[in-house]
Amino acid sequence: MKNLRFDFPRVLVVVLAIVGIVTAALNLTFGGFTPIMWFLLSLIVLLIVTCHEIMTIRISLERKK
């Protein structure tokens, strides 16, 4: 259960990207969200996950000193 906390954002990035691909292929919009919006949401979540991982590594390296 502990790993689920860290895997959810990564899964969210993949799901948002897949939704963007499907909506682009079918030329659909859901609630006004065009395919580009799904890709932008995916990129934002990816940036947040990357920053979180970098900060986690930085904090663990500072504790070792």
C-alpha cells in the first residue's frame, strides 16, 4: 500500500496521455477539454512528479552528510 502513494502520479501521467491520444484520434472533447488540454495536464503532472523526485533525492543526500 505504501508504494501506491508514489505510483499514482506516474499512472496519472500515462492515463492523461492516453486520454489525449484517444480524444485526438476520435476528435472528441469531454467537458470542453480538447486533446491538447489532456496533453498539457499530463505534462504538468510529469513536471510535478519530476520536481518531487529531485527534491526527495536532494533531501536524502543532505541527510547523509
